[in-house]
Amino acid sequence: MDLVTRRLAHLTLSLYPLAFRCRYGPEIAARLNESTTSARTVLDLARGALVAHARPPAALRDRVGVGVGVEDRLRASLGGVLACWATFAAVLVAFAITNKDADFAFVSHQHPVLATADLAIAVIAVLATLSSVIGAVPLARQSLTQAIGDPRLRRLIAAPVLAVVVFAVAASLLAVLSELVSDHGRSVAAPHAVGILCCLIGLMCGGVAVVGCRRALFATPVSRDRLVSSLTCAGLVTVAMIAITLATTIYAIALPLDAPATASSLAGPLRTFSVSVLVSIQLAVMLTATTLATITTHRGWYAMRTGPRRPATIVISSRS
């Protein structure tokens, strides 16, 4: 059990800001290896990570990015926006499923405000996806080229690819299982339980994919100009997230006013929440991810403007 909690503690340590890990990470990691870890240790580290992001230590506030090269700080910003966008995209999928469960197609014809908000969300989501792909392709190509002669980088790249394959296979099998359960007239809750299981697997695979991409990014030599170009695309993704959050806010306000019957209908896992409550929860997650992405993007641009004009001297790979 101690081995498991120690591993979780080291993973939680990776949630701290990059500059914090460069300054204090080795010392904290050494203490974790020398002492007994518990679930409380993991929770304390998680709480400390939130505090470190919200209120960085004075030594790090006075010299932004102390001990961290500009390139690594740009990588950290790109990785942060990637994680926020992955979370945001998952919520968008849940939002689309909620609309489908609520027979939103009929409601859209009757209420133009809802239809316009839904259309805006779909269009902006497509543009954000295109922007993320444009920003990621050059970095992915560079990583694949570098991985030809670097076995460690090949393993890092294999992690997100394997996660996507596992999720695709699991989702396919669970879809077949859900159809079988429905055809045999089993419990009404069974298909929803299968859906919940699929979501949990998706969250785990998504987390592995994001962490794997982040580590591969830190392990790949990339020019500053290419990182800046990718950060520009990440900035566009962040702007799109802000726009989608605003459109979703309009949707959440208009839904109970224009279509109270639809707003009060049950949807989601096990149909325990109304559509209005589910949309509110999804909006809260969107707002959180958008806020974090905005902060992360700002830090990336600030690092580029104020950082030292020299190559990065610290490369964090497997612990990034």
C-alpha cells in the first residue's frame, strides 16, 4: 500500500508549477522516498499544488521562472492549455449528449435563442479543434522524427497512442454491451451504468494521453519560434473556450425561461438530474477549465516577453 501511495504522491508532485518543481521538487521527492507516505500525504500535496498555483512562493514571484528556461516555460503553458482543452472537450461531448437526451432538436425550432447558442457552440468548437490540430501537428512531427533515434521518447509517445487505442476498443465493447442489455429488456439503469463506466475509462485514458503528450513535449528539442507558433494556436483555443463558455451561459439562462418542460426533464447518468442542473454542472466545469487556460496562456506569453534570452538549461522529461 505504501508503494502505491508513494507513486501517487510523486504523480501529485507533477501538478505543481514548473518553477516550483525545479526549485523544490528534488527536495520534496527525496523526502517522499525516505518517509512513509499515506493518503493524507497525497491530499496535502494536492492542496499544496493549488496553493502554489494561486500564491507562488516569494522566491518564485520575485523572479518569474527562476531556474527555468523560456522554452520550458512555453512547454508548460502548452501542456496546461492542452489539459484544459481536453477537459473542456469532454464536457462539450457531455453537453451534446444532454441536448440529445432532452430532444433539443424540437426545442431549437421553437426557441431561436437556444438554437443560436447551440449553433455557436458547435461552430466555435470546430474552429478550436482545428486551431489545436494546427498547433500540435508541427510539435508531433518533431517528436516523431526525434523518436527514431531515442528509445525513451518512443516510449513517451507510445503512452498517449496506447491510451487512445484502449479507449476506442473499450468504448466499442461497451457500446455493444449496452445494445445487448437494452435488447434483452434488462434494468433501465443498466445502459446508464455502462455509459458511466465508459466515461470513467475515457477520463483515465484521457489523463494518460495528456500526461504522455506533455512529457514527450518536454523531452523533444523544439525551437522557440515553433513553440511560440504553437502558443499562438493555444491562445486561439483559449479565446474559443471563452466564447463557448459565454454561449453556454446564455443557453443555461434561456433554457428554463424558454423551455421549462425540457429544462426540468431528467437526463444524464441514471437520469437522476434535470437537464437544467446538468447544464449548470457542465457550465461550472467549462468556466473552471477556461479560467485555468486563460491564466496558463497569459503565463506563457509573459514568460516569452520577460524571460532570459538564452537556451533552456533545465529539461524536465519523465517528471514533467
